Amino acid sequence: MTDSYLPKDFLWGFATASYQIEGAPQQDGRAESIWDTFCRIPGKIAGGTNGDVACDSYNRTAEDIELLKKTGAKSYRFSLSWSRIIPLGGRDDPVNEKGIQHYVKFVDDLRAAGIEPLITLFHWDLPENLDKRYGGLLNKVEFSKDFENYARVCFKAFGDRVKLWITFNEPWCSAVLGYSIGQFAPGHTSDRSKSAVGDSSTEPWIAGHAMLIAHGAAVKAYRDDFKAKDGGQIGITLNGDWAVPWDENDPKDVEAANRKIEFAISWFGDAIYFGKYPDSMRKQLGSRLPEWTPEEIALVKGSNDFYGMNHYCANYVRHKETEPDINDHAGNLDILYQNKEGVWIGPETQSPWLRPNPEGFRKLIKWLSDRYGGPTFYVTENGTSVKGESQLSLKDLLDDEFRCEYFRGYIGALADAHTKDGVDVRGYSAWSLMDNFEWAEGYETRFGVTYVDYEGGQKRHPKKSAKEIGQIFDKYIKKE
Ligand code: GCO
């Protein structure tokens, strides 16, 4: 029996994202998002796939709610498709009532099933029209006004029944993978061999700044006009892995590990909690990192009611002796999976970047809690793929002991962080309720606690982890 526990009323459940599960790209007036167009670029997505059908969740909401109910989940984090709600995206463009009605019904059905909805406003699927119209995230003035308007439309439509709002999901991914590496929509990259578009020495930083301002504007709108009446909370979800020095005895690696977290997380976290960018970033990037105006600081500083934390794994970090490249976005370091002694950070999964290391979860949430003055945390994603899962027979893949072990380790580490380190954590959403469109990795990589048979009429088969995760939480959540 463990001494560690999670608080009573702890809100645990699952997370998904609109483009990864909904399909139905043309139904009920939805227009295209940048992910629809990006998927058509040859070579961008494994297997040449896209989200046109995905899990067909747009047409299977009742089935998805049944799945949730079976697990005993208390909450469900999902994202709204901006392109369904305001198909052309902008503040002067028409609102699509059918899109709104779809989500109103979904939220009502969730609540009727006793499941608390957590809404993400932006999980990367920007309306394509805004990218065309003014360059999307690269135009902070237009983008933040349009995002604020979209957020207001959503607060008005769902605010009376939704108490937890997330503005952006992992802005790091949109900025770096979308505007530097070119692995995500809209696919800008400095790599000439990948038909470069854009200038990745500046664009990720510009996009990041725009998302921060848009986040601030949406939070201000919520606090000014909705919060008192609706009584909800609003925050941002940041991603980030724990970083361990490649050589614990080399002060330069120790510093690089810290710098890695600053470039990946504090880029946004420091802006929101301190109204500035980390010194390590300013030092490396100089004026390529946008300057803050006093109005922007006023908007962004203090703009989190809670910290949404996505977390999957840990890495080793080794400093580089050479000067940073102009396109470097990581903090001039190498990310490795083995340390100086050849020790692996964790076992292999199907995702090249993901090696589980539950201790790293506890360390990172403590690191964040210390740095940001003990905010309330909601863990908004945590989960794993399983090496070779797609190749297994149905019977074998449903027995996903590897994923169960992942959840045991990570949820245990979270309970330790709460009990022994005093971290204020109130919720946890596992990634993911079901297998889905894993962005550039297509459908081969599966993160679900439910197997989705894409060829077999989209049938959903709960894996062992779907049944077990509730028992794990049951062990930790205080009864009174
Ligand atoms: C994320 C993503 C998910 C991914 C998951 C697994 O926010 O990183 O929300 O969309 O599918 O992280 O890679």
C-alpha cells in the first residue's frame, strides 16, 4: 500500500483533439483547416493518410460517450474545430450554427453521463482561410483579434456548461514543428531539401508570440465578460519533457538540461507567469525573439487560472561546443536517449521521441511548481504508444500491459509529487481515449486505451488499459 494519494474530487479522464478523431471534413458547413491542406503535401504524413475519416467521431459521439462511461472517467478533454464554428475563421466571418449545435449537444450528452467537459479551443487546426488571408500565426494583430472573437463565440455558446477552458494546446508544437522543422502544418521550414517556405530563424518566435497574445486576449475576454457569471477557470496547455544531463558531472550539460526546459516550456511559461522571455533565450536569439510592448505584458502576465501540463517522457541532454545555428530552436544542445554510461532513459515505444521515465514526471512537475509559485495543475495529456502494436493480432494488442505499466508508473509519480512534494494537482487526462490520427505519423502509431478498427467499420475495442486505469486512480484518490 502506498502512502501517496491524490485529492478527493480528482478529475481524471481522457483527452482527444478534433482533427485527430472527428473526420467529416465537409459535414454541416465545416471549411478546411491548415491540417486538411497540409496532409495533401506529398511526403508529409506517413502512409499518405489524413484526417478525412479518422475515428469518425463527429458521427459517433454517443459511442464515444459510452466508451468513456465504461472506463469510469470523470472528465473528457476534447478540442473544438474552429473551422466548424467559424468556417472562414475571422471576426467578420459568419458563425456556423450547425457547428455550434453539434458541440452543444455533445457537451450536454457528456454532462448527462456525469462526465465533466474540458474544452481546448485550439489544438493546431487553424482555419485555412486565416493562413491564406494574412499568414495565420505570423500576424499577431489579426490573429489575436480573430482568436479572441472565436473564443468569445465559444464562451457564449458553451460557457454556462463548461467550467474548464484551455486556450492553446502545446504552442511549442505549432511554432517549432509548424514554422521551423516543417513536420506540422503549415509546414514552413528552413531546410532547402524540403522545399523551404518561410524563414525559420524568426518565424517560430513570431508565431509563439502571437499565440501568447491571443491567449492573453481570450483570457481577458473570459475574465471580463464570462467568468463571474459562469464561474469557470481558464489556462493554457504547455508540452514538455524532463531533461537529464548526459553527463551529470559536466556543469555544461547540467546547464544545457535546464536550458532545454527553458526553450521548450519557459518560453511560454515565463511569459505567462513573469511577463518576459527566459534570459537564456534572449541571450541566444537576441532581437530575433520579439520584444514585449507594455500593453502585451499587461495582457499576458498573470493570464493563467491553472497550468495545463502535457507530459510524455524524458531525454538526456548534451551541450554543444559550437555556436548555435541561426535556425536552432532547442537551445544549442543535443537530445539523446542514452547517457554517457550508455544507460537508456526508458524502454522503446512506437514513437521515436518517447521513452517512458515516470520519475521525470515527478521532477518536472515539481520544477514547474517551484518556478511558477505553486500553480494549480491539470495534467492535460499523458500516455504512450507501444512498440509494434499495429502489427499484433487483435487479441494480443488488446492485452496492452506495457501501457498499463506506463500508467501505473506515471500516476504513481503524480501521487508522489502531490503528497511528498506538495504539488497542487487537480486533474489528469490520459492520451488518449482511442487510437487516432497521430499527425505526421499517420495511423501506424496508436496511443489509445481503445483499439479502433479503421478498416472494420470503425469498431472500438477497449484494451486492458481502458479497464485498468480507473483501478489505478481508485487506489490513489482519497475517498473523503
Ligand atoms: C499533443 C498532442 C497529441 C498527440 C500526442 C501523442 O498535444 O502532443 O495533443 O495530439 O497525439 O501527444 O504524440
